[in-house]
Amino acid sequence: MALLARRKNTSPRRLSGPGPDAHTLSAVMEAAVTAPDHGLLVPWHFILIPKDMRQALGRAFAAALIERDPGATEAQTTAAAEKADRAPCLLVAVMHADDGTSGIPDQERLVSLGCAIQNILLAATSMGYASGLTSGRSLGSNAVRSLLGLHPHHRAICFIALGTSSAPPRERQRPDPHSVLRVLSA
């Protein structure tokens, strides 16, 4: 329970180095693959965006902004591009949507991916790293999908940022546990 309480979302802006090394990232991925997986499909994967690919990701973010807002200013596209370089370690969580052959619906695939993501976050926390999730409309853009090499049935769900917290995470009021539990009655 202490590990769960310690895990807090940290904005990628508040992450600095060091991030996890290759050995630590491998251990984090070992945690990911323990997620529940109905049908044993492994209906997801993760993409590591190394530092030498961050400029390309930044260009894709800028292109995604222009794709949805052709009137975006240079300042806005520059700000969008800068988001690519905020965390020392950046992963993309990708769900494999149902192609009609397995009978396992997308909501179960998404739950499995969510469990894998939570395992990554908890593993990183247990190793002393801070983490945060981000999403946004750019994940579905042609530019980002092309850069990531996604197939038509792949859906980029979120970014997972890992690193060292450069500032204490913001405290947030967590819901009362009793408020999220409902007992079915006749």
C-alpha cells in the first residue's frame, strides 16, 4: 500500500535526468508483461522514443498541430515541438485493436494495456523514478502515426514519461475510497 500511495503523476516538465538505464527499463518491461491478458494476445506494445529521435517527434507534433489547425502560429508550432524533449525517458503505449479474428473486444484490450501501464508506473516508482502520463490529439495524427510506424489497427493511447522529479509532485486530493464502491442490492 505504501508503494501505491507514493506513486503520483509528475508532469514531464518536472522530470529531469537521470532516467532509467537499459537494465532498469528492461525490468520495467518485465513488470508490464505481468498484466492480465484475456486470450493471451498481448494486445499492446510500447515504443521507446530515444533522445536522437526527439527532434523527429517534435516535428511530428508540430505537423499534428497544423493538421488540426492550419492557422497555427509559429510560436504555437514551436511550443508543440518542444513537448517532445521534456522527459529523459519517453514511451508510447500502443493498443492493438480487434481485427475481428480473436473475439477479444477492444475494451478488454484497453484494460490489459491499462494494467501494463500501471505496472510500469509502479515498477518505476519502486525503483525511485517519477512518472507521468500524457495524451493529446497528436497521438491520432497522420504525422505521429507515421513516425511511430503504426498499423491501421494500432492506437497510440498515451505517452509514459519516466525520470527524476526536479520538483515535488503536486499533491492532489484522492477520492474517498468508499465513494467509488457501490454495493449491488435488491
